[in-house]
Amino acid sequence: MAKKIDPELKKIGSYLDLEDSAIFSIPEYQRAYSWEIKQCDKLWQDILDFIDSDGSDPYFFGTIIINCQDNDKKLSLIDGQQRTTTFILLCKALLLRIIQAIDETKKDEESEDLTYGLKKKRDRLIQILFKVSDSQILSVLKDLESAPVGQILENNSINELYKTELQTIINSSNFEKAEQRVEKIKYKQKDNKYTNFFRNFKFFYTKLEGLTPSEANVFAEFILDKSEIIEIRSWNIEQAITMFNSLNSDGMPLLDSDIISAKLYSNSGEDREGFNKKWSEFKKIILNLEEDKITDIDNVLKQYMYINRSQSKEYISEKGSINVTTPGLRRFYTETNSELLQNPLKLTAQLLKVAKIWYQIKDYSIMKLCSKFNENLNLYLMSYLFRYEVDEITENLVIDFAENLLKLFAILELVDTGYSSSKFKTFLFGLNIKLVDKNISLSEIKDIISTHINKEWNREEIEIAARDYTKNPLVFLNEYIVCKENEEKFMLPEKYEIEHIMPRSGKNIDQIREDAGIADKEEFLEIVNKLGNKILLEEDINRSIGNSWFRSKIQNSIKEKKGYKDSIFVQAKQIVKEFENQVNPLWTVQDIEKRTKAEAKKITDFIFE
């Protein structure tokens, strides 16, 4: 009888260690490799936190769904291509670090055990990445360029422009060779010219360089043998896709919050009726917040954890150094700070206050702006707001503080440094001590943030980075800044979209590109995503005029769903005002560059104000 489904809990090392003739395969319909440094940074922090926690249970990285083909030799990744690709890049960076670590320890007789352990992990990583036998490991070490090696993953996605990039990195004998051989994207500068594959590989390589040989040895052990996934193999593609849709629509149970609430209930004793009433009120608000996609119970638990740890200065040493290691929710509430669970009514009241603050501020336009940036911004926003009673909080109060956080998180959008770096996480952990302290004024907090920004970053370099910026969060910040300049209220309606003034595609695109003065298609794709070519626009209007001529957009109103006129968005109205009196208005590459330069300056002025 044909096999149907085979779920198996596997260590990462075992999952990646394929048989000689087996290979991971990314199907044609899958998206391109899209993980960026922020996802890798979170993965890195999760691993370090897990190592530091010294927990006895393995760390779980989720479920991966595979459709088995060609007699189980082709392992088609239905769900898990982003994680699998990232694990492979991490393993390659780890292999290079371990090779370096062996050279650092092999001459030290006292480190023989460590050297032996490093060599064992080196050989294992070589077998995983290059699919070679024990007898071939030495030839790989001697000359990777000519060694007979196998392939661990093939990419068939029609959406992936850099199908061979992963293999190029794997087959490079060192970091410098990889950097020379990988793709360089035209019209990009500095690290932006590299693909996500190399940027993420470089992120891990740089992080691992900071580990001692002993730490690298422990890190390799945790990755290969103490981290797990559930691998679900299916032999029916429809069944595999159904499982994928089911897991992604229903989600996994919120185990941490379930356990925490169960312990609170258990500890409530004679106060159980009061606890049930308070917890019921808390859950009701949480459900409303979840329905509005504002926050959830796990985030509220995390935010209060940050508040509590800052109030007690838990992570500050006697000498004043900051430890940014963060325990998981379950460990924080049930182990390191289990006394919190001994007073269920008090803890629930604190969690309820956090939820009520969210309910109070959820419709503020500044919060809709903040939601476009790194999610960690909310941790520090809530720490500051928690010092107030709920009825004391106003929109102006939130704006006055949130703008300062936005400056720092706008920089995070522009620099090739993850949130976990000392310029962000370490600084913010130190700042959080002051955010929860009612005796520290907002003016003092503003000075601390301003001083840090001016010390750590160069204004000119940030402005240059803003000119090259092609993502979306700063488009929202631009609209906000322009609203302030014009003393208008920043608003985001229920439905809106990012409008490309010069369309990215459509039936008229060749003529539009010619009118704009752009001959090179690659240059067009780079130009079209810059800040100067993007504005916010009502969703229905944006979709109805998506690839229209610029003159049509300028001369018609949103009332007929044909143009920018009468839009609620200030930047759309400004463009109409600038071009509406021209006989034949054109939107050219010069207009995009001019506007990009101006928008980049506005953002830089806002940051360094």
C-alpha cells in the first residue's frame, strides 16, 4: 500500500544530512528567497537565548512539509524553504568559523579535546553541505574548487532571479572567495548590491567571528544536535499543500500563554472568583485587539516582561554593564520570576493595564505609523506609557514620545545592521531602565536618544542610504513628515496602498519608460522602487489607475477613480499642485531622482532634528 504521510521529529543536523542521491528542491511556484537580516537576526537571538538559558529540552524551529518525489530522492519543500535555505547558509558560515577555530587551537596542547570536538563538527558540516563520504572529506579540505561534491538544494522557482547563488556560496573555499564570486546587483551601493543569500551569509559569518573557539564549538552542538524541527513527509502533492494551508490558517496553540494562565488559575486559590473575573476582562480586551490585528496575549506577556525586568534592573550588573539575553516567556514567568505567578490578581491587573493601554491607543494615527516599523518598537513604547494611568494617556502624549523611537527605528531601516547590535538592542535595554522610571522626564529621554543618534551615525551617510532605499516603511514616515510640515493630520484609512507614480508594469510600460528617459530595464526596476516614486493612495483608486499615464493621474479626481485629485494624502495633493498646470505633464527619471533626494533629506532632518 502506498505511503501517505510520515511525520518525524528531527534534529537540524539530521534533517539537513541527506542521503547521497537525495536533494531538497524548491518548486517552480514558490516565492524567491526573501529572508532578510531582520529575520536572521531574530533567528540568531533565539539561538543565543536558548544557549544562554541552558535548558534541557531541545529548541523547536517549527514544522517543515515535504512532498517526496522520484523514489524519495527529490524532497520538494512545500513549507520550509526560507528556514532550510537559511540553515544551510548558517552552516556554511559556521563551517568557515570552525576551520578558523581549529587553526587557533591546534597548537595548544591544553586544547586537544576542544580541537578534537571542532574537527568532528567540521567533518560533519562538510558531509552535510557537500554530501561527501568520510573518505572524501580530506579532498574537500585540500581543494574545494576541484573536489567531487554533491548538491544539497536545487532551486526551480520561477520567481528566483539568483538560482545558483546558494551553491556559489557553499562552493567557495572562504568568505573572500564567496564575496568575489556572488552576484552584484547593478545600481546598488555597499552591501545593498548583494543578494539576500550573501547578505544573510555575511551576517552569520560576521556574528560567528565574534565567538571564541569554545563558543563556536558549543554553538555548533546546539544547532546540529539540540535544535529540532518536525519534518512531515507526504507522497501526495495535494495532501501536502492541504496540510500547509491548514497549519498556516489555524496556527499552532499558544503554549506559553496557556501554561502561564493555567498556573495563575491554579495559584488563585480562595481568590479564584476574583481572578476569573479579572482574567475574563483581560481576555475580552485581548480578543478585540487580536481581531483588529493590534496585538495578542503573547506580545502583552512579553511587553510586561520587559517592563518588569527594567523596573527591577534585572539585566544590569553591579558594574553597570547590560546583558541583553532575554529569557523565553515560559522561563521568565514560571522559573526565573515565578513569584509573579504567586499573586495572580496582581499580575493579571498589570497585564490588564497593558491591554487597556493598547485599546486606548490602537486608533491613534501615530500607532498606525509605528506598526510599519520593526515590531520591537512596541516594547519600548509600552514601557514608557506604562508609567501613566490609562485615562492620562492622550494622542499628543503618545506622539511626543513615539516620534523619538521612530527616529531610531528609521535608522534601523536604513543601515545594514540588525536590531541585536549594540547600537540598537543594548542601547534600548539601557534606555528602558529610564523609560519605566517616572522620575526621568521626557526631555531627558529625548536628549539621550538624540545624543546616541548623533554619536553613532553620520548624517551624510544616512541621507545617502535613504536615497538608495527601496522598501516601504519610510514611505509612511514621509507622508507623516509632510503632514506635520503642512499642519495637517496624518491619516491612514482602512484601505490604502503604496502607489508607484511611474508604474512598475502594465500595457503602457515600454512607452512610459521611454517618456521617462530610461532605456535600461534593470535601471528602470531600480529607479521605480525609490522613495521619490512612491506615495500613499486610497486602495480602490490605486488599483483603478495602476498603469495609467502620468497626465491622467494628475488631471483626474479620485471621485471618478481616475486620478490623484481630492485624495486625503498630502503628498498626492502636492504632486497634483506641482504638475496640474502643465500642458503635457511627464514623470521622468529626473523627477524621481529630484523627489528622492528631497524625501531623503526630509527623513534625515527628522532623524537628526
